[in-house]
Amino acid sequence: MSELYQKIYSRVGHKDNMRILGHLNISKTGQTAGGWFLITWCENGAPYWVNKMHWFEKQNGKLYHPNLKIGVGMNFLDTRTEDTEIEPERVEFMREMIKEWEADWLKESALG
């Protein structure tokens, strides 16, 4: 689906050699609930992951290959292709970090 998103929150995290950068996005058109744009990689040892971008769709909990379309004043994210070949350890790491970040975001939002 092609969708317009607005970034509302960003985080960086790590666990052992695994690294992650994430941006929480909300839908600007109301087509979806939004989701997380993620980049994962490893440093200094196993698991030896290459950098990879992901889209975590909040509405259905699935991971997709993001296809970014960036232009002046408009950013599109096309997420038609589900990523079903992600390493299980990478999926677990992403889901753990998203859960932690969403709890942090809710706390920070409540504090104003």
C-alpha cells in the first residue's frame, strides 16, 4: 500500500552486537494505524547481519520491505511486499525493541 506518514518519535537501541534505529510514524491519510520504520545491523561480532531496512505495520504486526519514495514536501512509503525471510533472531530483537520503545513513548507522552 502507498501511504503518507508523519514521523513522531525516534529511538536508537542495542543488545549485545545487535543495533537498531527506529522511527514511529502515524498515518497522515487514515488508511493505516502507522508503524515503525527500522534499520537493523550488527557491530563487532556475531550475528553478522548486513544493514537492512524494515517496515513494521502496527495494524497487522507484520514486517515488510520498505520502498521509500522521497520528494519535496512529500514522502511515501510503499509496503506491498511482506518480508518473510528475516532471520528469527533479528525479528525477535526488533519486536523486543519496539515493545520497549512504545512503552517509553507512552510514558513520555503522558508527561507532556
